[in-house]
Amino acid sequence: MTEPSVYGSTIDRVRAAASRNSEILVTLNKTQEAVQAYNRTEFSLRKHRAELESQDRTVSILKNSSHVKFEKHKTYRDGLIIKYAYYAVCMMMLFHKKANEYEQAYFEALKKQKDAEDRRAGLQKNLDDELARNKEFRVTAEVHGKAHEDLDKLYIEVFSEPTPEFPEQEELRTQYDLAFAQRLQAKERYDVVKVNLRSSEEERKIVREDLKTAALDAEEKRQALEIAREKVFEQVAGFGLAPPGYSDCCNRAEFQEEYTDPPSFEEIENQESPK
């Protein structure tokens, strides 16, 4: 026979936290688009920086080319000795022809350099504009991240004890605990192989993939558990379910590949233990 005190304590905690739960979910919903926009600007910033770095190299090369061509042009423009040398052998027409060619080559190099510098200025402006947008979205994204932390803490407080009156939540918690334990075991195996100088590349690849799989599986279980806990709030308090689209922003193991690079293995390896 189940004890009423257990039921009451869980339900009382849910009711007491229902308002705060709803408040956090509203914050998450309001700031979700900013997080997606922030991810897009992070991707865009990497692209702009790469373009700017490439253009800097181009400008540097063209500057050197302009300098070389200017020195050649200067030799024919200001060099009395070379001019007299052509004059002495009655080849002034050839001298003027070469002088014009070097002058033309120098002006063409200057134009290419100017065009490259103008393009670089445009790329710099794009980067500066994107940095401003990134800074704006980052503030809201940090609010979103803080709301996630608050929700985690709230659920730890509310669901710290067994909840037999909510079997789905209890079952998912068991599944998550098992998945997280498997993730820890995979991490331990990876650490052993990583520091072992005798480990082959194939062994490293296997434990690396095992850890990735375990980490993603634990994350899926965590998300399912979080959704079940939201349903508990609705069942007990009549409200508290996450707004539509909330689950899309809560996937903390996968990233939007369209806008961001996939997570590095180091990010998965060093991922903090979910609660």
C-alpha cells in the first residue's frame, strides 16, 4: 500500500512550483528565436572572418605587386642613367615604350589593389554589423540559458524524491539514470584508451564513437524525462506545459547543422553532467 505522505509531498511541491515553472517556460519561449538568431550570427561571423582573412592575404599580395611595379616604373621615370644609356645607343623610342609599359602596369596594379582594399572594407563592415547583431542576440541567448539552468534546478527540487504516483516520470527517470551511467562508463573507457600510448587509431575511433553515441542517448532520455515532468505540472496544476516549439530549443546535444558547425568531440567529452 502506497503512503499518502509521499503522494502529498510530491503533489504539494508541484503545486508550489507550478507558477515558477510556467514563468520559466514563458521566458524560454520568448527567448527561443533569439537563440536561433544567435546561432546564425555565430555561423555568419565565422564565415565573415574567414572571408576577411582571405581578403587580407589578397591585399597583401597586391600591395607587394604594386610596390614591385612602382619601383620598375620609378626607374624609368626618374632614372637619368638608364635614360642616357638608351640615348647613347639611339634607342629612345624603345626607352619611352618601356617607360609607358611600366607606368601602365603600375597603374593597373594600383587599381587592383584599390579594388581589393575596397572589397576588404566592405567585408569589414559586414563583420562589424554582424558583430553588433551577435552582441544583441547574445544577451537574450544568455537569458535563455539562465532560464534552462533555473528549470533544471526547479525540477531537481520538485522531483528529488521518488514519484510512484506518476509512473511515466518514474520510468523515464530510471531510463535516464541508466543512460547517464552508460555515458559515464563510455567516458571512462575513452579516457583510458586516450592516454594509452599503445592504443591503435582504430581503438581510439571505437571508444570515441561509443562516447558520442552514449552522450546523445543520455541527452534523448533527458529530454523525454523533462517532457514527462512538464506533463506532471499540467496534470497537477492544470498548466505548465512548454509552449509549442520549446522542445526544438532544448536539444542540448544536437546543433542546427544549417547554421552551426557540428559539436566537436571535446564539447561532448567535456559536457557537464545533466541533472
